[in-house]
Amino acid sequence: MFFVKLPYDNMIRYAAQTLNKQYIRQIVASDIKRLYNTLNDKSQSYVHKFRTTIRGIFKSAVQDGILLRSPAEDIKPPKVKAKQHRYLEPWEQRLVADTWMEHDFGPAAMVMMFAGLHRGEALFLDVDRDVDFKEKLIHIRGAVSYSTDIHGTVTGGKNENAIRVIPLCSCLEEVLKDHHGLLLSRQDSSIMTLSSFDRKYESYISFLESKENGCHKRWYGKTKEHKAFLAEGKTLPPWKDVKIRCHNFRVTFCTTCYEAASR
């Protein structure tokens, strides 16, 4: 086996597991095709990065003399349906707003939904440095990007309009007044890695689903209360999934601003 340290290490682990941890010399084009076919539920951006990572590994193996030819060079992943960013439904907005203090991702979700920050900006936001409670302003001074490094790189934002000042609404003043330092961080108060952010967000969505349905999905229909309810011949309502993508918060903010300006 060979070991590499590259960005997107979660992708590499996934590929290794899917290919049954074969030696790189044993992997053929059909294996790569089978691997790519498992990505149908991923975004176009993720699939592109995944393919770039896999091709880079095999290209390095050819350059190092491990392989004569890369089995990944001419294999294209299936086309995936673009995932649409959307405005959160009223019940989703209420769920986020009513539970923000019960999960440590809650304040970030509120800031993204009521101030329009995208993920990278929320990760770079330092409440002590960037939030002016006296003037009721939020200063956006940069963002964290994972495009080149899973540990995060601080940038000036996506374009010239990224550095900006946003009004601090009353609901966010309540959310942030007792918060110090980075809005989101690792346990040592440093900037989150991509994997630590993903785990945190997965935990948050699982939390929201549990709040909406009354228990964790694993126990839905299996609790004492549910079993007693079913024993009476009654039917539980279908499990309600929470399918909020991180960028949906920003879309909700922008849509709300547009609708307010149109009145």
C-alpha cells in the first residue's frame, strides 16, 4: 500500500474503502468507474473535486514509476443533477430560530440566516473583533476557504464586495451578546478543519430532526411511548427529514431582503 497526505483526505478514505483497500497496482479502469458511480447523490462541485483528487493520485503513481498508465485518466464520472439552493420553509426557519441555544452550531445558523453570511464568512467571524454592539453592526473582514487546504485558508472573500458591513438585528444581538471569540471553532479555539465542520453540521441536522420528530431517528417507532401508541392501533406520522444545506441560510436572508424591498 502507499500513503499520501493530500487535501480531501475524507475522499481518499472513501475511495479506499469503496475499492476494498486494493493495492494501487491492482486497480483498473472498471474499478474507477464503479467508484464514480457511487457519487450520484453528491453535488457537481464535490464530484469534480473527487475526480481531480483521484486522477492526481494515479498521476503521481505513474510519475513515480509505480504504474505505467493511469486507469483513471479517461474515466468520467456520471453527470449529477445540480442541487438547487432554496429558501427555507417557514417551519424550518422556526425550528432554527426556536432551538439556536440548544446546539453549539445554532448561533452560526442564526447569523447565516439573519445576516446572510456564507459558511466561510461564518467560520472567520470573531464576535469580539467583528461585532460592534454599540453601533449595531457586523463587520465581514474575510472568510475561510477549503478549496486548497482542508485545514482552511483565510481569504479576502469571493469578490470585491465580500468585505462589508451588515446591520446587527435585534435577534442576533441576543444570540451573540454572551459569545466570545470565533463563532465556530475547534476545541482549542482554532479555525475548524473541513472534516470538523462537516461533523459539526451533521450533528446539527441530526439535532434538528430529533427536535422536529420528538426523538432520534434511530429510536423512532421504538420508544416505549411509540410502542404503546402503535399497540393501540394508531399510526405514527411519517418521519420528517430536515434537509437544510448550509447555503440555504444565505438564500433565505437574500430572499427575505428582496421581498422586503419589493413591498
